[in-house]
Amino acid sequence: LGSLRASLEDFAEAEELLREALQILRSIFSGGHSSVADCQNQLAYVLLHKDVLRHKGELKQSEELTNEALSMMRRLYPGDHPVLADVLGTRTSVLQTRGKFEEARESATAFLEMIRRLYPGDHRRLSLGLGLAANLHIELQELTQAAALQRESVEMKRRLYPNGNLSLALGLANLAYIKSRLGKHAEAEEVGQEALAMN
């Protein structure tokens, strides 16, 4: 239920439900379990995205939850695992939001490498991961790298969604923004118009 409430952006209710679920899961799996790590990750995501909680205390808690989940998953599953990839993705966003850009870069690199192994070829989660990494490179003022990652994400989304969708439109808008920042204004205009045509 907590995940459902989060997907509906009812973050207050989601937080309450996920905290309750986490307490129950920790009592059942005292030695650690992927379900515990997944619940911690979802709670961290909710705290990150809850606008009223964009204060250092809550973001610090979000970072602590992802660190704990990451440590647990690496202990339980030394290789690749979808939950571990999700935790790395959330951790990247948390670190980026907290301004810890070098740590975010390391997390993003590990995240992207893992989802490429987990989801070879065209996959929705990989396309979203590429966009996440592109956003971090924008923050770091590494616009050439950001453009390459965003372009790869957009091309993948074109193949995944040949009739277009919101995710593709947002990816195109982000690519247009990057191109504009790079001074490629004609290309940015063309890509931006394609994004607008999908709305």
C-alpha cells in the first residue's frame, strides 16, 4: 500500500505505511532480507520526494536509509540484483540533492553499470537510468557527457515507445535543454518541438 500511495504522490500516507511495513519486515527478517532493503529504499524515495521534507534532517535520514539498504543488499547478494540497482538509483538522487556530487557520481556509475548488465538491450528501467545519470552530469556542468547519456536514453525510448509517451516527451525536453546549454540552439529547437508535439 505504501508503494501505491507513493505512486499517487500521497507521500504523507506513503511514509506512514512504509514505516509500519519496515518495522514489521525488520522483526520478521532480523538478519536482513531484500524485502527489508526494498522497503528502506522506497521510504528513502518518499522522503526525498516529499516537498515539505526538503530539509537537511529528512534528507539525511533518506541518505542513511539508502546506505543501510545498500550495505544489506551487498552483504546478501554480492552480485547484481534488481533491488540493489534500485537502491543505487535512489542513493544517487539523494546524494545529488544533498550536493554530494562526487559520491553521487560513484553511485551513478555503479548504478548504470549494474542496470546495463541486468537489462541488456532496450529496457524501460535502463532508459530511465540513463536519464538519471544525464541529470547528474548536468549538475556537474559536464554537458557533453549529459548529452550523450540523454541521447542514448531518448533513442531507446523511441524504440520502446514508437507511438510516443510522456517519458519520451520528457526525455526529449531534457535533451533540448542540454543542447541549448551547449549552444546548439537550432538542434535544441528541433528536439523541443518534437517534445511539444507529443503533448
